[in-house]
Amino acid sequence: MMVMLLPLWAQASGINSGGLKTQGGERTLAFYNTHTHETIETTFWRNGDYDQNELDKMKDFLRDHRSGHSHTVSADLLNLLHGLQTELQRRHPDQDIVFHVISGYRSPATNAMLRANGGGQAKKSRHMEGDAIDIRVPGIDTVEIRNVAWCMQRGGVGYYSGSDFVHVDTWNVRSWNWSPKAGMCGRGNS
């Protein structure tokens, strides 16, 4: 019988070796929206289940700030962020991890407008599906955030050094605007 050891972020996020969520515990995240200047702290998982009221608050918080449209936020995205938060907190125990949101949900109209203006947004951006977010954490280098997110292998990781943010989503594992290095996810790396 093969035993699979999970990284700390997976254990703390309530993920078992099959990638399924386990029961118990709470998962709390803190955010600041760089466009609306709103803040939120949400405990989206408690008593072995998602808190629908908190998921609804996140839907509003991550709305398209240009159009006001909102979309359901993927619980997988929140779990990914919780795993990322857990690992960053382990590395920076004296720092509060607050995700500064550059972009959450984007309506198709907003995405098309940004693309037409040369913003480089993907035609089928995951932001339009509610399972992508662009973030930074003040006090932590975005290269470190990018590398930790990549090593989690939970979805796409884009890096925008000029704008100082990292894109994460829960679709296919892939990278853009940077090249992951072989062995970067070994013990003590990233």
C-alpha cells in the first residue's frame, strides 16, 4: 500500500490524498479590493460545509467593479486561496495575509472592452467564469506568491511583473508570462 504525504498547504486546507475536502475546521480569508477599497474577511467553510451566506458575500465583493455585474465565486478558487494563504502564513508567521484583489469576476463585456483596448486579456478568460483572481499580498514578493501557487498545482498561474500581481485560477495547470524551473517545487524551494 502506497502512502501519499501531502504538503502542509493541502493538509491545512482540508484536502485529503484523493483531492477531496475533509470535514471539520474553518477556512477564513481576508481581502482588500484595490479598485473599490472595500475589505472583507470571510469564513467560507465551517462545521464541515460551505457557508452560503459567506459565498454570497464573496460574489458581491469580487463583482466586476466596472459594470457592477457579479457571478458565483468558485469554492475551488477559495480553497486554492486558503491553501496559498496557509503556506504564505507558514513562511511569514508574523504577517497577516490579506489578498489585495486587482481583478475578480469580469463580465464578458468588460473582458471584450479590455481586450479591444490592448490589455492582453484572454478571449475566454477564466475571470468570466468566477474561478480566477489577480492578487498580490503587501510585504510578500509576487515571485514568491507565484512560485507557491505553481507548486500547489491546482490551476493556472500567470505572472505580471510590471503590474506586480499574480493570476491564479482553478482550470488547467499551466503558466504564462514566466517559465517554471525544473526542481523549483522541491523541499525548501519556491
